[in-house]
Amino acid sequence: MRPEKLNLLGFTLAELDSVCMDGTEQLIKLLHERSGSSTSKVRNDLSKTIDEDLIERLLITCQGDIKLRDRIKPYVHLLRTDPWGYPLVYPAGAFMVIGSSNRRETGTHYTPKSLTEAIVAETLTPLTYFGPVEGSACKEWTLKTPAELLDLKICDPAMGVWSLFSTGLSLVSRSSRRGLGSSRNQGKDYKCRWKRS
């Protein structure tokens, strides 16, 4: 649905058809209650005439299924559209990507600190020490030089709130300081697990 105050991710076509059997007023009531849109706006959208261009775009959205297009057509002015003006209709089981200012509505979550640290440690330990790749025991690992550590290129593939990047940067920074403080770069204070300080 397209209302500005969207409180619901979507309606199923079966649900709309079922409520519509109870009458247009019941449909308007449902759409008003669950979308946050005014009853007059819902009523106006349901009664608008549908131009041929929109009907054609809806048919394309329905992948040429005329029966499906005809079932959706009464609700077409209630549907959101993509940037090219095609109505957004999702088949059963599809994932929907929508914009929202509320993180809970979009299913967004933060990566837990414990998971971020584990991912960064597994990824960067072989890059910061000589030994892990070779299969050496933890006691035999030697820290790479600060110059080698500072030459690492780190990319956060999630491109989110930088949790992986900042944790990785913190790990490399600590390793560099440790390397500067040790004449032979032995890294003896390493305990096989990175701990955030």
C-alpha cells in the first residue's frame, strides 16, 4: 500500500479479496486501520479511474498474467510504485525491500559485538601474525612489523554502521602498538583470542 504513514509492510491479495466480499466499506475500514491512511484517501484511491498506461504497467508487473492483473486492478491506486512507475506486487514467499525511518519495521538489526569480534579475529589474525597460516602453535606466532600491519587494506563488506571496520581497525591498531613495543615483534601477550580493550 502507498500511504505516507505506512504501518504495515503489505497486504496479501487473498486478504483483500476476502474483506472485499464483505463490502467496500469493510475494505476501506481495514485499509484505514492497518495503513494509517485516512478513510477519505482510501475511498478516493479505490474509486479513481485507471488509465490504460497504468493497466499495461500492472500487466507487466504481473508477468503477463491477465487473471492476476484483473484481481489486482481494483487496488492499483493503493499500490506503491517503483522509480519507473510500475506497481509493486510481490509473489508469495518473495522478499520485500522497503524504505522506512523505523528500523524495526524494516527488520534491520545490529551485528552483536561478540560476533563482530569473532569475525574480525578469524579474518585478521592470519594477516597480522606469521604462523597461523603455516599451522604453527599459538606460542610460535610472531607479530608482523608495524609497517606491514599499517600496509593492510581493510574493507567492510557489510557497509553498515562500520562495526566490522572499526573492530578491524582497533585490532590492527593494537597489533601495531604491540609491534612497536617489542624489539623482536614476538607478540607474547597474544592469548589466541583477540580481546577488545
